[in-house]
Amino acid sequence: MKNNLALLAISARKINRQHIQLFFIILTLAMLVLGVGAPEDGGGVGA
């Protein structure tokens, strides 16, 4: 159990602020790309 806690502490030190920012930038770009390809909501009558 003590080994697991030590590994977790080491892993937490390796994940810094830049990694988290990069993750959110990539996630945001992926959501934008998916949003561009999404079909329009054309549920009107006679459309």
C-alpha cells in the first residue's frame, strides 16, 4: 500500500499545469471540429 501511495505522489508531480492546459486545448478543438460537422436543426414545416 505504501508503494502505491509513493507511485501516486510521483505521478502527481509529473502532471503539471501545462499538461492540463494542453489537454483542455485539444479537447476544445475536438469539440469545435465535431460541432462544425454536426447537422443543422431543420425541423421546421416545409423546410
